[in-house]
Amino acid sequence: MRFFSVASLPVSLAALAAAGPIADKRSSSVLQNGKDAQRLNAKFASLNPSSSCTVGEVACVQGAFAQCVDGGFKTTPCSGGLTCVALPLVDSPGTSRASRPPKGTAFPPTRKTPPSPASAQASAQKQKLGEVLFKKISASQPQLAGKITGILLELDNAEIQHLIEDTSALNARVQEAAAGLHKAGF
């Protein structure tokens, strides 16, 4: 038994030493992601739908999701009084565009009116979007696809449509959700 303890000590120390740089690398990545998100939000504040852009570029313009089409931004408003912002990724390098309440507003926004017939159509559309999302998410996260799909279905339909069309944005959101689920023990 003593041999096992003495023999396993170098292995444990090697694993501990290897973990240090990874943690340092992750924290510097998170810091850089935060700085990048701040820089993007400062840039977004100066944009309007007619600002020049590169085709396919994604931004937040006047609080709405925006994608560059034919040299100008086509915007899609966030629902429920939310506004589009750049957010830092936590577990990988990069940023993500997401809807959040305006500063000083409680989250989530409260609904004060009963659902309308139009919301029934939105619900049916969300069901279809959920089916497409589930198929895409299952390819990379088969064990968590249902939970991640449920998380992403909390977004408004326009934002979900954006994720379906933009694979890199979807992958970033899937990684964020998977990291959160793993942290929560799933």
C-alpha cells in the first residue's frame, strides 16, 4: 500500500502542475474576452443601419441584432424590451451577441398583458425552430441537446433564427450552455 501512495505522488504533482497554466490561460482568455466585448459595444454604439460594413458582418445596431447585407445593416429587434449587446464567452476565446434588459431594468421583463392570437403563431414558430435547433445541437452535444435546446428556446424567435443561420454564433451559445450545465452537475 505504501508503494502505491509514494508512486502516485509524482503523478498527482504532475497533474497539479499541468493544471496551473490551464487555469492561468483560461483567466487571461476571460479577461481578453471581456475587453473585446467592451470594445465591440463601444463600436456598436456608433453604428446605425446605413453604416458601412462587410457583407456577413454581425453587430448590434441601435439595440437590435444586425447583419450586413449589401453594404448596410439589416436589423432585427430583440423582443420584450431587450437590447442587443456583445457579451464575453467564459469557457473559450471570443464574444457572443445576445439580448439583455437595458441597464437598470430587472430581468426577466414581466408580461403585463395576456397572450394574443399572434402569440399562438409565435409559439408554433418556436416549436419549429426548436426542432431545427435540436437537430443542430445534437451533432455536437448529443447528451445535453434537449436541455441546451430548452435553454436557447428562452430566446426570442428572431434571435433563435439568427443562431440557426449563424453556425459560429450557435456553437458559441451551445458551448456556454454546456459549460453552465456541466458546472451545475449535468
